[in-house]
Amino acid sequence: QVQVVESGGGLVQTGGSLSLSCSFSVSIFDINEMGWYRQPPGTQHQRELVATISGGRTTYGDFVKGRFTLSRDVRKNAIYLQMNDLKPEDTSVYYCVAKRGFDYWGQGTQVTVSS
């Protein structure tokens, strides 16, 4: 079992920045893959890849286009998503995930970008 706790998010204007944090109850060295997905609230859309890291390799969703940066702190068992140049279409609920045989999801945090 892995506990996943997110923080950050909120409301920002177009072109602004936000930072999301995610902490895990186990060492990140014991997690196969970790990162962020997003899903518009109230929809049944499949969660969209934002950024993940696995084996030292970071993968970003096609829409990111250099605007977001995923980083990790091994001492704190945490990862961070720095989001810059935010656009209204980035409005969504952002979910942190730890993949360790099973997918452990956080509760989600709302990001709203106003035009």
C-alpha cells in the first residue's frame, strides 16, 4: 500500500505559473513509476498523461511543449510539477500516481486557469 498526498493547485491567470507537490508513504526508490495525470472534473474522459518518471527517464504529454517540469526529492519521497505559461485548456483536476504493482492515486487537486 502506498499513500499518495497532493498539494498545490489553485486559480491562476493565463500565462501564470503553479507548482504541485506529491508525497509518498514509501521511498520513491520502491516505486516503479510516478507522476501526474489530469482529467477534467465531472467527465468520464480517460486521464491524460502530464508527466511521469520511471528509471530516471521523464516522459511528458505532447501538450506540455516545454512548459512543465517534473522533479523529485529522494530525501522527502516527493515529486513536484512546476507548471509555467499556463493556458485555459490546462484547467483540470491533476492526479498524482505511484505505480508499484498497483496504481495508487491521490485525491486530485484542481487547477483552474482563467482567460
